[in-house]
Amino acid sequence: MESTHAPGIVPPRPIVVIGDANPDLVLQGDVRPRFGQVEQLTDSADLVLGGSAAITACGTARLGVPTRLIAAIGDDTFGRFVADRLAERSVDITSLVTRADRATGLSVILSTPDDRAILTSLGTIPTLGPDDVRGRFTDPVHLHASSFFLLPTMSAGLATVLGEARANGTTTSLDTNWDPARRWVGVHDVLASCDLFFPNDRELLAIAGGDEIGEAGPRLAAATGATVIAKCGADGGRLWSPDGLRLHHRPRPTTVVDTTGAGDSFNAGYLAGYVRGFSPSRCLAIAVTAGSLSTRGPGGTAFQATWDEIEHALETHDG
């Protein structure tokens, strides 16, 4: 079996993640709001590190990949919370951008075992732009972009940023996350500069069109040249490459506590294998397992899997 440890034989290429970083306030229990000045009592409340980019960066760092995060935070208590939590997870924070004139973003997660709702105050999140990325790295790395629709300035120049990186030998990937406006504009242009694309099943259908991901995935891969790796919840993950490869990996049984950030941990698992040169099938198996194991507790980072946990899970699960 192909080892998933962080061996010296296959040293990983570094990863640079660009996107969002903010605290998440995760509420669990009776979390469906009822207005009319009704007070509800929840089972728990946890203040944890959030943001798709931040969670992905923590996941790859936990899996032994040198990881740097480029995101915008405020010069405030929440900003320091974000920086401290990232540093604790061995993420390089030297490229964090601090804005003195805005507050750090914040999300409130209303979480149930099978679904969640997210309320976000953007704060500094959308202020990140292409100029904050250029010059932050010179050697070929892997560049992953998150939260396309929350960062309009970055998104407007992202195709150019990714294209410039690819010309320097860097591989690239994108996770758009959900579009709050449900317009899904501009994604296809950026995908032409991506090696990998990480939508969930609903995002894939919204971007590619159609009613079946089994048709939308290969169509989008062929049209853009990007390998499409879809996160499908309880059905695991599916992959379609431009050259016709199709893969499906189902998750191991897991008691789900909170699904916050599971898709970002999925991204981290795939990328941690990808920068070590693992096969697409192996990367997909690692991704599904990493996403599944991350749901064992509240928040996106506290229960992210180690290599040993992933390897043990894969040895005891047929996939």
C-alpha cells in the first residue's frame, strides 16, 4: 500500500493558501431561530478557527506539508485569535495581512448533525487582493485559492494570479465555496488556470449546470482542463479528469458531531497527497477519510486527522 506518512522519500512541495480566515462561533443543539424575542438554549457554544482557507491550511500543515496562509485580518481581538490559532497549528503566518481600519470577519455556525446554516460578517475578508499575493513566494509551490465569492477584488484578478504562478512551475487549485448571491459568475474563466477544482455536489451543479453530477463533472473537466474533485457528503468523493478518468470513494462509517469545515479538510487531504506525487485514486481516498474524520467534534480544525489516523482508517476500510 502506498504510504501516507510524511516520508523523507517523497518530500512534499510547500503549499500556499489564499483566502479567508476568521473565528467561527459554532452553536449546537436547538439552533433553528424563532423570532418574536424568543430565547433559546443551545447545547454548546465553541469559538474556533474558521474560514475555508484557514481550515484547509491547518489541515495540510497537520499532514506534514509546509503551509503558508495569505489572508486579511483586523488589528483586533479576533485577528489575534486567528493568528494565534494558526501558529499553534504550525501554519506560516508571515504573509497574513493586517488591516487597521476594519474588524476581523466572524461567522456564526448553527450546526445540526446533518446540516448547518452560516451567518457571516465579512469584515476584512473581502479586502484581500492580487497585490497581497504577488511576491509572497518565488519557488514553485502549490497555490490553493478558497472562498472565491467572498473576495471580489481577489477574484477579479485570480485568473491572472494563477496563470502567473503556473508559468513559474506552480500547480494550482480552487474551492469557490458557496455563492451567497447564487450567480456563480466568473468561475469558468478562473478554472482555465487551475489544475484542480474542489466543489461540493451542489456547487458543481450550480457552476456546470444540469441535474446529475455524473454528467456535470466530466463535462466541466473537459471544458476547462481542470480535474474536478467533488465533495459529496455521505456519498464520499468523486473525481473526473480531462482525460476521462472517473473515480469514486465512499467514506468509512463515522459518528458525525459537526460538519463545519469537512469540505476544507477534504481539500487538505487531497492536496497533501497531491504535493507528494500520490496517484489520483490515493489522493481521493485520503481526502474522503480526512473530511470524514474531521466531523468527530465541533469546528473545522480541532479534530482534523493525522497521517497515522488516516492510514489506520484506510487499512481498515475497503473504500
